[in-house]
Amino acid sequence: MTKPNMTSTSPGAAPPGTYVRHVEWSRQATIYEVNLRQYTPEGTLAAFEAHLPRLKAMGVDIVWLMPVHPIGLKNRKGGLGSAYAVRDYLAVNPEYGTAHDFRHLVDTAHALGMKVLIDWVANHTAWDHVWVDPHPDWYLKNAAGEIHSYTYTGGPEPEYWTDVIGLDFAVPAVRDAMAAAMSWWVREMDVDGFRCDVASLVPLAFWERVRPELDAIKPVFMLAESADVALLARAFDMVYDWPLHDVMKQIARGDLVGSAAGDALDQRLARRSTKYPADAYLMNFTSNHDKNAWEGHDGEVYGPAFEAMAVLAATLPGMPLIYGGQEAMLHKRLAFFEQDSIAWQGWPLQDFYSRLLTHKHRHPALANGAAGAPLQRLDAGNPALYAYRRSIAGDGVTVIVNLSASMQAAGAVLQTHWPQAGDAIEPWGWRILE
């Protein structure tokens, strides 16, 4: 495995007006995020690899690994630092194992019919990244001409990311080096794509340049940590649906009740159809590493409504994400800068997820993007029940979810057409009818 020439140049972006062509294996796919540091007591690639057969049996298709690179030492946060403070794009964090361990994991996943994405942090690096000393001109400077910690201004208040420094994508050599590093992971490590951190902070032109370069090695899948529709045209396959996540949280907290809950879901889905291309993928999620660490674990956020929200995430249009540990009822905030292993104690929700993901695989109506069926709302005869059907080419799935903490009776129309749903649905209960 050779490191690339970090100043090499490559072909340009796809022709104007073209759109990303999704790899066929992504059409019915599900995605699973792995926090390597916390996944096992060992916190290693080899220890996680032992879980791959279990995850395959559960129905996972795509494994997304949080950054596997060495972590910066200078100005690091906490005892172990953030995985998003990368010190070398062309190396594996020795705390996780070796490059051989990584490639073995990828090969094992491929043998099981699974795909592997790695988290890619293009916007910024650690203060002691291997590029800093030889190429200080590659970094953003303040008014005094000094490299400075990155300040994120995309939220309600500025965030000071003191452990990282920003790359200057106006420098052609930065774009070339970044593209070469990403290509190396596809060519030498055989990864199947990338989840790209804060993708909207990196110039769109870079992503549109690098996507065809990666596809020329082998067709890849690209997930952007963003909701920006522009990223979907010629660079990324999928973006986050943060608004759907927020609606599900509001329903679980009881902030949206009765018809207001169903209306909020309808409005979000309607907004999707007007904002995004028909074949765009949106990622549905109940949690991820950021949400878990900073906003609350599943028990805190959803309480007894968790499984109902997971059913929505798995059956509404979009690709469902499972955050590693949710199948073990992840009622714990995992520390971000320290070792804080998941307390597995079995997998009480593994069968639940297996059933959900089996539906996803079995039914063309639940496919991702334009290949799947649109959602048709059904009259449940009760505003607390959110009922819908997705059907295409003779295949269909009906879903009924009780969006309340009390028993709810099904209306006459629902009982007539789908008597198997029963005449009442338990608090936060659901039915998936084939």
C-alpha cells in the first residue's frame, strides 16, 4: 500500500447538469454508525470486526466508521482527544490497530456482502497534522497572518473548535492533496465511500471535482453531514434529515400531540418533495454520535416512544441509520473525548431492528430514492394514529404508529381495510402490515 503523491493533479468535475448515479447496492440499503473507541472494551478494529456477522444477520448493509486516523496531540480535548482532530490522513490510529487490521476488516465486511464508509474530515485538521510544518500556507490565517483555531459560525452562537485549524481550499495544492488522500483510501484500502464531516463548510467545487475521481477507481457512496440540496447534484448520494429528527423528538416529548403530530410529519415530508430531487437520499435517524454525546441518550430523548420513532425512521422515505449500541438499548451518553465503552449486556433490541430491516430489504416499496414508493396517508379514524401506505408495482407496506402515550382505538376505515391491525393500538405501539 503506497502513499500517493500529495501534489498530484486529477481530472475535473462531472459535466454541468449531470446528477449522481447511486450505486445499485445502495437502493435497499441500511446504514450503521460505529464509534470504534466506545464499541468494545478494547476499542480496536479487530474487536469490532468480530461483530460484523451479527450486524449482517441484523440487516446492516453499510458500516460507517467514525474517523480511523491518528488524533492530534497538540491542544487535544480531554484525555484522548476528538476523532475529528486528524493528524494524518494516510494512517490508521494506532489505538485502533494497524493498516493491516483496517484492510482485514474491510475484506471481512465485503465477504459478508457489506460495504464500509469512513468518516472524512476535510474542513480542518489537528494543530500537529503532518501538513502543518511543511505547508503552513495551506491553512487559514487571522488578520495577523497567524494560523488559528477554527471558529464555526453556522449555529446560533459561534463555536470555538480549539483543537483544530482550518484548511484553505483556495490553495490549489490543498485540493490536490485532499483528493489524492481520499483516492488512496478507495484504491489501497478498498473503502466503498465516505461520510464527510461538515461537508457544507468545504467548497462545493471540491466535492464535485473529487466525486468523479473516486468513481473512476470504483463507484462509491457519499454521505454529507449537511442538508444542503446543492451537494446532491454532482457530489453526494445522501444528506441528513435533521428536521425529521426534530419532529420525532417533539412527538416523543409530547410537544406535538393528536393531529398536530401527524401534521408535522406530513409537513416535513411535503417540504422534502419540494426541496430535494426525486432521487435524492435523505438519512433518517433517531441518534448518532453527536446527538448521543451532546443532546441525550435514547432514554432521555424518547423515553417509551423510542421504538415507535425507530419504526418511522425505518419505513418513511429515506435510508435508516442505526447508531452503534442502539440495539442494546443505548441509555447512556458516550463520552466524546475519553474511553467510555458501550454496556452491551446482550442485544435486547436486535430482533426488533432485524424485523425492521427485513421489511426494508424485502419490499421494493421501501427502496431509497426514486426507486421507492411515495407515502400515501391513510385515514386511521383517530388523529393520534399515524397511518400510511407505500406501494409500487404490486408491492406494498402499510404502517400504523400510535403517536401517543395512551391506548388508541382504530377507526372503522382502518379496521375494514386492515383488520389485522386490531381495533386498538397500545401506547407508542405500531403495526407493519405486508
